Amino acid sequence: MAWLPEIRVFPRRQSLLEAAKEFTTIAGEAISKSGTFRVALSGGSTPKALYELLASEYRSRLPWAKVLFFWGDERHVPPDHPDSNYRMANEALLSRIPIKAENVFRVNSENPVAQAAATQYEGILKSVFHLEDSALPRFDLILLGMGPDGHTASLFPKSPALQERSRLVVANWVEKFKTFRITFTFPVLNNAAAVLFLVSGREKAEAAASVLDPTSDPNQFPAKMVQPANGRLMWILDEEAARNLTIH
Ligand code: 6PG
């Protein structure tokens, strides 16, 4: 399939509302089809703003008890650490909606060995998605942000995990932060039924234009390597982040 992302640009507040609408629409479709909605959350301040919206204006739009929550990446810190993506999502969303605790599958990021935490999380995916051998989980939705360097999840430029094609979750050494991050690999991201990038802010404009330029080098911009083989690829950007785009 030709790489054809759905690209939509809005003023900042509207971009969050559009993302919330997309989230609840996809969730509703998944729940009516299979009884559950399996979503992987992202870290970052932009996704956090979406979570706060889902917990407030959109709180009543979803049967939250049918949602299974995962994380596309996590920092190698305990779940109560200020940098924890779990802690951020719990404060912004999970603690404010009627979910089932057993439906929240966080990374065991307090494990002192990052790769062990990644392997444990891979085991959770295999168990919850009932995966055999090398099968891939198919998330109903994976939410992603993008950094100014074009990273997404914890797949940073020139980091080892960019090459991973068999494991579902790995500990990825991030040189610029001198730390490990636990992250989904591209095979998982690209097996999703839908991926939604939510990108805002002028500091993302250059990377967004490079990632969404069909002629650019995917290896230089990891976010460009997210191209679901059989799923929707949506980009919702605010006007600041889209200011360098020629196509939209
Ligand atoms: C993380 C995220 C990361 C984030 C981007 C965008 O663990 O930090 O998963 O990929 O989504 O860096 O973050 P901002 O929206 O804060 O710029």
C-alpha cells in the first residue's frame, strides 16, 4: 500500500478536540465489534493534554470499563517517578475515569534491569493478545507523539531499537539521555489497526515536514517508519507544527 497518511491541521485547541473525537470513535467501533478497545498510550505533554480532555469533556462518551490500556513506551523509572509515562497518564486520565484496574497493563519499569522489564512487558502482550510464536499484537489504536528530532515512542534516531524486527518490546539505549527506555518496536506499531500521531508546537515543524515528505530518508526520522501495513495512519497537527508542510 502506498504510504498515504491522513493529515489534518487545526488550531491547537481544535487539534486536541479532533484527536479526542477520533479516539472515542475508534474506541466505540472496536467495542461494538469485539467488546473491548485495546489502546497503547504515549508519553509527552501533547498526549497529556488529550488525556485531560478525555477525562473531562469526553468522560461520558465511552464505556471505560471495556478499555484495555497499554503503553507504547515507558521510561526506566518507578511508576511514581515524575518522568513516568504511567504516572502521567494515571494522573491525567486513569484516576479520573471509571476503569477496571485489571485492564491497566503498565510496564514493570521499576525492574532494575531494563531489558528484563521489556521482556516482561512482551510477555504481557503475548498473554493478553493470546499470541502464538512470532505473532504480533494488533492494537485497535496506538497513540504517538513526535519529538523535534523525529523520534516517536522511544525510537530515537540512530538508536539500536530502530533495527529490531522480531521482538515486540525492547530496552532501547538513548544516548542523548544516557538512559534506557522501554519501547514497542516497529513491527508492533505497524501492525496496529490505527495509529494516531498528535503533534503540536513550532519546535516540531521541521521534523513534521521531513517525516511527512514522501522523499525524505525514513532512517533519519523514526516517526516516518511508522506505516501500518494494514491500518489507518492519522496525523493531527496544530497550525504551528504544520507550518512547514507543503501538503495539507
Ligand atoms: C515519551 C513519549 C515521546 C513523546 C514525544 C512528544 O516517552 O516522551 O512517548 O515519544 O510522545 O517526545 O512529546 P511532547 O508532546 O512532550 O513534545
